[in-house]
Amino acid sequence: MILAKDNMIFVSVVFRKNDWAASGGFDERLIWGWEDWEFWISLLKNGGEVKKLSCVGFYYRIHSISRRKAVTKQDKKRTINLLNEKHTVFLQQQLGGPIRNPRSWSKTINKVMPYLSLFSGYRITENLQSLIFEKK
């Protein structure tokens, strides 16, 4: 499971140029971030391999003016939608469905969703879904 917190591919990687070319490189539509995620998914889908080093190479610091802090909810939603659209089959295999917000809950939410659909005739489903799926 490559998207899980415990096994997440870190922001700093080394890869072969021919692997980068075979996967299509970085998707330039991902201007709000996560272009690395999308690249790794593409790499893995094309038979690439990932190895996690056992050492810490550096610490990643986030400033108040960093791009990560400047991304709006709308930008994040567009990014998630693009990833889900582009990698539907892979995400189904890895997460049991699409990336959700918050993404660390994706696998759990995807497991629960079929059960929530049993209550689709009840109004509480809409409220319950917004409680679970809408991050403030």
C-alpha cells in the first residue's frame, strides 16, 4: 500500500531518467501540488519499484508562506479529482476506491461507503456523509 502514512513515498527520491520518461514525467496540470504523488503512482503502475531507505536524509520544514499552506480547498479538491480521474483502477486496487479528504482516511471511508448507501433513502445520509467527508 503505497499511499498509507507508514509506507508513504517521501518528498525526496532518486529515480532513473528512463523510468521518468516511461511514466510520462510530472503532470503539469498539478500546479497546486501532489505532482510527486501522481508521478509515483504512474511509475508504480508501469511496473516501477520503490525501496524505502532506513535512514533519515533530511527534515522537511513547512513555512507559513509555503505553497502547501497557500493551497485553497478548491485547489485541493481539483487536485484530488484529477488524481482520482487519472488513476481510478490503481486507486481502487490500493485504497478500495478514490482518494478522499482527508486522504489518510481514504481506505476506511471507501470500506464504509457501501454500507452508507444502504441508507440512501434517508436524509441523515447526506448529513452523515458531510460530517465524515468534509474537512473544515
